Amino acid sequence: MASITLNHVAKHFGSKVAIADIDLKVEDGEFLVLLGPSGCGKSTLLRMLAGLETVTSGEIDVGGRRVDQLPPSARDMAFVFQSYALYPHMTVRRNIAFPLIMRQFKWWFHIPLIGGLAKRRVERSPEVSELVERTAKTLSLTELLDRYPRTLSGGQRQRVALGRAMVRKPEVFLMDEPLSNLDAKLRSAMRAEITRLHGRVGGTFVYVTHDQVEAMTMGTRIALLRDGVIQQFGTPREIYTSPANTYVARFIGTPPMNLIEARVEGEAIRIGEALLPLPVRLLPAARTAGGGAVLLGIRPGALRIASPSEADGLSGLVSFVEHVGAESVVAVGLARARTAHEEEDQVAGEVMITAPGYSELAPGAAVTIGLDLSEAVLFSAETGQRLSGEPATAN
């Protein structure tokens, strides 16, 4: 397997910039997730790695070898498509074996009768049949080898597509939203399957998704893109606890991080009429703010419904409550404080709280909110960039 290095890689479609001057280093054996909304450039970047899109400028190196000027067949990468791209007229066995058959391709394979016999001979050769059987066993496909794709479920088809990639033993596995066509339960099972596959194979994986749950649970590192620009590159823990800017803060997390308008006053922060002492960890960031306006980023799990007598609480009215099994999501409109959110579907001045168990609160109820600032982050009110300080601890 091999590392991947992108040096000032860019992609333009006419006057539109799809990828803007990206530098990225993926270590050998990593599971990199390219994350972002539709149209952010993540699939374009993956296709440039595979050689399906040309690079406008920059270089791509794999294992120390420059590959951006090589055809896809010479890059030693396996691509798993969103649509599976299985051959409907071939059995599962032949679909998995097909890359190995094509490695031994000869011109007479095009002759109908002779070509068919030659392909079957390659497929039944000991080295090919043994590898196909071993791969099928790894993916629990042994009983399906003689069936056709049309008779398989979505999850089974996805495993066949993975098997076809595995038999090639490539340097790099590329996956373009392979689970997007599956239902929620099957997606969860396949996330675990791909993660285990990465552990067994030990290869370098590059995985594209718009689903933050997939990114957080599968990736060793995440590159979060917006409009062709990497907003943050780091481990799932780093991106969750110390987002680089307000876009990352709002993209990662369900519900996303709350952004509350505030002002630094010495070693305290003022939110509406409440003046809260800052933890030592946030003091360097507060000094960077210079006593000005900031955005206080705080996860819903670091907020709680407090006693009405709590001195450092924020008052508000419950907007709605969602019960999601082990916890409840409570939306509260703040009485004397404002929030800053880019989403049109979130009301200004409203924060989200995750409370354990089944909440008995009803819309319209007056509540007091307590804040645990030990897990908070400060952002510049002007630029949206995180102000320097020690990283937060995970909630």
C-alpha cells in the first residue's frame, strides 16, 4: 500500500473552480474521508485521484510516484462506485474475478467462442479461483457466487463491488458514497463491514460521503470541504472538539454546535445579561478577542435545563421537543441573547439542548439553561475562525 500526496491540486471547469489549490498528505494505511455537502468538490477530487478527471494544475503522488499524468489503468487503484456498477449478465463469481481476467487479456478474448473459453479458463485457474473464494468468504458471499446481481439485495451488491475491488490488491481503495443507496439499518451494518475490511486489508482508503456519521465513525482523518476548499483536516475528535471555523462547527454534530453571540469582558464572557467566568483553557482565546464580540460555540450536550434560581443561567422558552429514544432534543428560544446560524431552518436566538431520557417539557415552558464552558470554543464574530486556545475535551 502507499501514501498519497496532493501538491497544489486544482480543477477548473471553464470559469468555475471546483477544487482550489489543495495540499493534502494521506499516510500509508489511513482511512481518509472526504466530507462535505453536494457540490463541494469531494467527488471531483476522488475522480482526479482515480484518473477519471484531469488535473488543471498541481501534482498527485502515490507511494512517491507521480500519477496525475498516468491513465487510470496504470495507477493501481480500485474504485467502488455509488451505483455498484456490476455486470448484470455475469454471476457474482465472474464479477469478482473480472479484474483478474482482464489482467490476462489477449486480443482473441474478443472472439465470441474462443474468448468465452479463454475467460472461463482464467476464471477457473487455481490462483484466480482461490483468490475469489477467499475474498467471497471474507465478505460472506460464498453462497451467492453463482447468483446474478439482479437477485441480490442492495447490501449484497455492495459487498460484491467491494470484493471486485479487493481481488486486485490495489495500492489505494477509492469509494464514492457507496452506501447512499442503502436504507438506514443496512448503512449502519455496511459501515461496520467496511471499517473491518480496512482493518483486515490494511490498505489506504479514500472515502467520499456527505454523511457526517459515516465520516466520524469510519475515518482515521477527515477532510471537510466547502466550495472546493478544505475547511479543516484532522481526526474526527479534533474536528468535533476544536472546529476550525463556524462552518465546521455547524456541519459536524447532530444537533450541530450552538453559536451564541457574546462579548468578552476581562476573564468573563457576557451573554445577554448573564456574566459567566471563563475557564482557564479559554483565557488565551479571550485575550485574542481583545474584549470584543465573539461567538461562543457550545455543543448541545454541554447545555442543561437548570434550576430557575441558578445565577449563571440563561432564561428562555421551549420551542419544541423531539424524543429520540435514549435522549430528548429540546429547542429553547433565548430571552435576551442571540445566536448566529447560517441555516435558514433554525430560528435566530434559539439553542438546541440534548437531555437524557424522556423530557416532560412542553412548548412554551419557561426554563433556565446552564452552560458547561469547559467544552466551549470561541470564534471571531467577524471572520468565523476559531480563536487560538487549548482544544476542548470531547463531550
